[in-house]
Amino acid sequence: MRLLSYLHSRTSLFTKVLVANAAIVVLGAICAAFIATHFWNSQVHPPIWEFGLIAGGLAVSLGVNYALLRVAFRPLFTLHATLDKVRQGDLSARVPVVPGDPDIARVTEMANLMLDRLAEHRQAVAEQILRAQEEERKRIARELHDETSQSLTSIVVNLEAIEQLTGDSGIDEALRERLRLTKEVAQRTLDETRRLMMDLRPSVLDDLGLVPALRWFINHRVLPAGLEADFQVSGLNERLPEELETALFRIMQEAITNVVKHAKARTVIVRLYREREGITGLVIDDGQGFHVVHKVGRPARDRGLGLFGMQERAALVGGRIVVESAPGRGTTVRVTVPVRRGGDVR
């Protein structure tokens, strides 16, 4: 009993039905052979041709049984393949409708409905998370501006005043040098705090929009790193919805940052233009490149937060990201998001 229970739990439904039908066919063939030999009493040699006929019929029966079961169970195989894609992270996969079988049609409908609800729930949760993330970025940037930045500015100003007051006095040279170094450290900390504020939530994005924010980011991140930058914009003469500007800025910011940090490139080309299907952003570099299949084809948890975050943000506004790269041939990141007239997201 334990063996049967173990086999039952480890065997698929298709295999169970196939084995059951095959057992019936084989049992019928054995019975036919037994009858043929039991009632044989007039020949000297066994009826070889009858056994051959039985064996041929058995093979044909098993083949037909297998083929019919494969056709009958194809919807279940398709359902399994679709759910496996979902398990691997492709939440856009849906079970194709198989006509002619009401039971399978109901199962397919319910599975697709569950996948639709799952995708809606996932998108809603992701929207809340990203919205909360942006709000937290704004809050931290305000705190840095109102508290930390102001305090550091006061320290720098006071140090400059002390330095001026002690300029003509007979203060020890070592103490004067220590004062100068302290002022430099405070100034560097202030500059780094301002840079961090702008990275968290650049005010130019809220005040002026996507294009000036990207231009500011390139001037303050790409050029100081020693890279040549070519930034061109076409067809964007008006502000976009806030969520669309934020998504595009964060995606292109991450792509540009990857070029600066990892690509070992000399030039980066940034394009932003409106097409019939929406707005397209391009980030192209001449760096070392990488194997796209090895990187992008990994499960979401293994891709790294950068690429995963870019894909999430693009999906939330109905867009998509395409990454093209090869070792030694640079990398191209293309993001496309749909828009209606007037800038509304489709």
C-alpha cells in the first residue's frame, strides 16, 4: 500500500491515465493470446502469425492511446506551462482559450481571471511602494535642506569668520592650518549633502520638468566624471504628468548612473523624443558591455535592484524597457512609455 500511495503522489494525472489505458489494452492482448493458444489443438506448430498480429495490434493501440491522451491533456499542459512562466516572473502570461471543451474553458477563464487580479494587485502595491518611496525621498531632501545643510552652512561661515579674525594675529601656524582643513572638510560635507539632496529629489524636476532635470543631471554627474555627453530632445514642448516625468527621470537616471559607475565608457548619448506610440528615451554608451541574456534573463531577485527598479517603473506607466548589449560593444537602454494628447498616460 505504501508503494502504491508513493507512486500515486509522485505520478502525474496524464501518466496515471496512460498507464491505466495501457494496462487495459495489454490485458486484452494477453487474453486474446491465451484464447488463441488454449483453443489451438490441430496444428503442430504454434500460430506465429496470430501472435504477430496481436503484437502489432497492441503496439497500434498503445500508440493511438498515447496520441489521443496527449491531445486531450494538451490544455492542462498549456496551463502548467503558463503558470510556470508566472512563477518565473512573467506576470503578463495568460492561458490560451481552448474551444470545444466547456470544463477546460471554465478552468482557463478562472486561471486568467486569477492572473488578472494578481497583476492588478501587484501593480497597485508597486504604485504605493514607489509613491511612498518618492514621498520619503522628498521628506529626507527637505530635512537635509532645512536642518543639515543649514547647519553646515553656518559652520562654514563661522569658520571663515574665525579665519579672517585670526588672519593678522600671531596665531600658531599649526592651528591656522588645522582651521583651514576643518573649513575644507565642512565645505566638502556641505557639497556632498547638497548633491545627496539633488539625487534624492532634484527640485528642478518639480519646478521645471523632465528635460531640464535630465540636463542638470548630465551636467553634474556625467561631465565631472570625465565622460563626453550628447543630450538631444525632440517633440517635448510641454510638461508631462508628474508620475510620467518621475518614472522617466528615475529610469534614465539609473541608466546614466550605470554608465558612469560600471560601463568604463568614454561617451554617453542621451535621447528623449516623442513618437506616435509615445515617448522614447535612449541611453547609449561605448563601454565594455555585458551579456544581456545572463543579466536580464535571471530571476527578478538576482538581477539587482537597479534593473529591476527600472522595469518596475516602466511597467507602472504602461511602458517597457529593452536592453541591448554585448561584451566590448557598449550598451543601449531604450524605454518607451505611451501617452495621449495633452500628455495623459494611456
